[in-house]
Amino acid sequence: MERRVTIIYSEPVTSRYDEVGEAEAEKSILDAVTAVCQALDACGLKVGLLPLAPPWEKAVQTLGHLDSDVVFNLFEGFPGEPETEALLPEYLEGIGLPFTGCPAKALKLCLDKAKTKAILKASGIPTPDYQIISPQALHSFELGYPCIVKPPAEDASHGITETSVVNDFKSLEREVVRISAIYGRALVEKFLGGREFNVTVLDEDGGLVLPVSEIGYSLPPYLPKILTFAAKWDKETEYYKGTGVICPAKLTPEEEKEIHILSVSAFKLLGLRGYGRVDLRMDGEGRIHVLEVNPNPDISPDAGVARQVKAYGISYNEFIEKLVRLALEKG
């Protein structure tokens, strides 16, 4: 019998991201929806689309009419409410319906960047030192400089700008106040100035690591080498034009092995399933640290995951079909 796959995704709506000029990331989900729909159709699967909009109580009523063998989960939470991303997999787990990507528990955990880093550290996986700070608690800062200040529970580089790397107390205070005003508190992390990488891990054969990507920066000296929101989403900026990707990255066998070990270890430790992305960076001595772990990263055809899939030697359609197969096997 023909498999029925329903793509469930976040319907773009007005949110706090519109107020700070960062709505572009939320709208990009439609690119992924179109590409995944076409890929599933090419694989001979019966495809349906189901957008979800707030409030969750209304979304649950919509889900009550769901008739599918498996869900392709592209739901990123309601725009401006990243904590709602886990609601859909939690619901699907409750009714026993297989779905692509990570379980609710992993999504909740990885959204809490400080808790994630604490678990990594406790397990011996290197990650930069950090603090959660509010403007009222700046007197407790003890990391030293340089640091990077970012939201403690966001993805897609929301809140990251050219001023996010700080080298003195005055700039630290400015950034903590800015981030806290939008996101409640700030995550301050020791800034590592070395090479930056990311890698996709698939939940296959004990952890299949796709070819490593390196972020190649060709920025003016006055701009810190970081993946700002503009670098990902604003084509008219110096950051976008000066941030490229090298895939596969040029690594020694030892460096590549270490990245593989760290990435698979973090993937398993944090309970990811299906697929996930691990972001890493070298310090000044060349030691590799895990920056973040991202469950259910962007799989649009022009995103980093798709680039790594191509470098691995399989087509985009084969990758999407593989995610469905993994969902049915693990579900």
C-alpha cells in the first residue's frame, strides 16, 4: 500500500522577530516545505501538507484530523516562541505516530543552551566556558575577554550581530542589556577565535557523519568572524557576502576523526534521533570544542545540510527518503 506522509510545518505569522528585523528565517521554512514535498512525491509517496498556527489548542484540533502513516516534521515552533517546537513531537509520541527528526526531549534540552553545555562538560566533551547573566547580575561576570553574548534559547542566529563579540565591560553591559531586553537573559560564552565547522549526523549505522563544512570568513578586520543573523539571511550585508562555506573542509585525518568522535558523542549524549547538526570551533591552540547541537536543522536545498548530503554522494531526494525510512525504523 502507498505510504501516506504528512508534512507538518510552522505557518509564518507576525512575531517578535518582525520587530527586530529577523523574520526572514521564519519565512524560509516554506522553501523547505516545497523541496521536501517535491522529493517525497518523486519517491512515489502520497504527500499531504498541514501548516500549524498558534494557539496550540487550535493546532491540536487540526491534528485531530490527521490521517497519515508517518509525519515529516518541519514544525519549528510558533514564530517567536521557540519553546513550542517540542509540542508537535510530544503530541505524536503520545499517539504513537512515527515522525522524522528528533524526539521532544532532545528538542527541549538543546534549546536550553546552558543546560546542554553543562551536560557536554560533565561528559568530558569540550565546550567553551559560559555564564547566564542578566543586566542586574553583571557584577558576577568572571569569564574574561573576549566573549560572545547571545540569546540562551534561540536558533537561526537570532540576536547575533556584529557587536555580539565583546572585549571590555562596557560592551559586555551593552550586549547583555540588548539581548536581555528581547530574550529575558543572556548567554555569555568565551569566544574562540579559531576555525569554525559544522557537521550533520544521521542516526544510521551507529552515527553516520556527513562531510564536514568549514565556515570561510573573508570579512573586514573590524567585523568579528561569527555567523551573525545577517550572514545567514541578509544578502545585501558585508556579513552575507563575506561568509562562505568550504565542503568538504580541508582537515588532517586526526582533526577529521576528532570532529567525528565529538559530533557523534554529542548527538547520542543529548538523545538526538534521525538527524542533527553539530557546530564546532577551534581555540587558539587548535583544540576543537562543541559550540552547539542543533536537532532538526534546516534542510532546505540551499542550506548546509543539503550541501553536505551532496558532498557525501547522494541526491537530495534520496536523503529525504532516508529520513522517512529512519522515522519508520526508529518510530
